Amino acid sequence: MTRVAMLIFGIALGFAATNIPVHRMFEAVAQTPSAKPALFVNMTTGDTWRGWMGLHFAHNTMKQGHQVTIFLNLDGVKLATKAGEQEKRPSMQRVPRDIVADFIKDGGKVLICGPCLSEFGLRMEDLVAGVELGKPGYTQSFIFAENAKTLTW
């Protein structure tokens, strides 16, 4: 018997011993973790420079094939406002609101904290198009998604 045949026989025997049908054996082998982990970025800062860094990082991570969700809360809700000053430093190609808009346009998901909006007197209409209101259960579905990593900025 060749080594490959022995390997396949061994795998089949192992699955048989665990009561997994042989036809499912190849499905399990084919489902090796090839998907990149998802990333949940919890943005708490409203500082333009720090916010730009976190949003830029999240956008570049998404461009590398990861599913990325950004949650803007506390002062971070200011990063998605359509109006108001956002300082642009020489190293910044764009301000945070522009990154949020491009991130959403490129397929990313941006959630926002409702009570945090109220704290700053903001409404959903004041935000970049496509930002979604985070809700209990909905937000957690991204935090606890299979193979997800969480990062607080």
C-alpha cells in the first residue's frame, strides 16, 4: 500500500471510530481553517489623530481580506460626523470621516453607540451615510463571531 493510501485509510478508520460517516470525512478535511479571522475594532477615542490611526489600520486590515467591523463609542462617535472640524495632520491623507465613508463603501461595517450619540447631542442624520446603530445582541454578534479578534483603540 502506498503512503497516501495508508493515510486515507487511517483517516477513514479514525472517522469510523468516532461515528462520523465516511462521506463526511472529506468535508471535514476540506474545511481546514483557510478564512482569515474577523476583526472587531472598538474605537473609544474622538481624537482626530488617534482616530485616524485606528480607522486607517482597520481599513488596511479589511483590504487584506479580513472581515472588519468598527464600533464607535464614547468620544469615538465624533469620528463619523458629517460636519465639524477634524484636524488633518501632514501625515494624514484624509480625515476620519472620509476613512469611515471609504471603509463602508469598500464593504466594512461601522456600528455606533446610541447613548454615546445622545451624550454629544448627535443623531443618526448627523453621521456619514451607512453607519449603523449598534444594538444589544447585534453588536455582540460581531464581537463573538467565530474566529473573531477584538481590538480596542
